[in-house]
Amino acid sequence: MAFVNKQTVLRKQSGYFYEGREISLSGQAGYPTKLPRHKGNWWPQDKKIEAATVFAVTRNFERTSDLVKMPVATLKRMATEAWWFETIEKVKKGRNDALDAKITETLDHTLDLIQDRVLNGESHYNSKKEEIYKLPLKAKDAAIVTSILFDKRQLIRGEATTRTEAVTSEQKLLALKDNFEKLARSKQINPNSEVIDAKFEELPEELQAGEIDGNPPTEGTEGGEEPSQSYFDERRLSEEGGQ
């Protein structure tokens, strides 16, 4: 199988592992595993595992075929079988475990570095005196570091990083009522912010009696009653006679 050994050059080391061994991209060496007497679709188990592990790294059937010396059609057929998926998952887990270890190590060093800066300040260089001196960490930077570290610690502990309050239906209705009241007082609807109201008032007595703009009711009428047709006829005849 194609695993890294002492002779494997660095550029052929994949960084992916299967069952604790690093997968090599050197390709097949020596005689082919499948001999002419092996008919049909039979392939040795170690060769099949090798094909799956290499494919887990390359994610390409043609490249895998070149490295493991197996037909592309055979690889695609194997890729539909359960053991292929199980092998791919093992490689993924090995890769994730390796990355997790590196990230954890980096985090440890980074946290030590941050702690040193917080406790001892940041280093600065004075070019005139050609010396290095320390300055306390700025309040803004310290606040950012504290906030980020606190949130990450809460996540690790499985605790909340934000506060969420439950709102009852009654509170929602009250909030909606307040919004409507604010909308009614808004300048877009009521520019003068006046209280919109309607009030009924009775007419003054002089208007009820038929007086308009300070003029008394029309002669021949009483109060605000409408004059009859005979009244208009008499007025017309009187005006014609006056002419």
C-alpha cells in the first residue's frame, strides 16, 4: 500500500492518515498487485483500501487511477460500495484529528503570547536610543481581547454568550399599541402633532333663524324656512314693473 516511509520525499507526503499511517502520493512501486490470472473485477483488499485512501486525498478519479494503476471505471464502481465510504470517513477523521492537534498547539502558544502582552505590555523599539521598551496594552485592545476570550470560554463551557429574554403575548400587544400611538403622533400623518378629534356644536341662534353673513332672513320668509314659488313670482313682477 502507498504509505509514507523513510524513502518518501516531502512533496509526496499528503498529510492525511489512515489508521495512524500517513498516505503517500508516490504511486505504485514494483510489480502490479493484480496479475493476469486475476480475472474480472477482483482486486486485493489492500489495493482497494489504497485506492480509497488516495482518492480521499486527491478527490479525483483520474489522478487516483494514475497513482494506484487501476481503471477509472473500476474506481467509480468501488466508490458506490459501503467499504469505500467507511475508508473515506476514516481518512477524514485522521485528518481532522491531526488538524485539531495543530490548532490546539497553536492556540496554547497564542494564549501564552496574549497573556504576556496583558501582564507585561507590548514591546516597542526606540530607534534613537536603539533599545526595546515595554508599554502597557491599550484599553481598547485589552477590551477586545477580554470580550473575545470570554465568549470563547463560554462556548467551551456550553454557557450562553448572549442574553435572550422571553416576551409574553401581552407584552407584544402592549408594544404594538405603543407603536400605533407613536405612528398617530408622527409628523408624516399629523404634521402639527395635534390631537385629531371631532366635536359637534349647535349653530348660533342667528344662523338658525336664517341670518347669513350678518344679513337678516329674506323678506317673506320666516326663520330659515325656504320661500315658496309664489314669493319669487311676486318679486320678479315687482322688479319688472320698477324698470
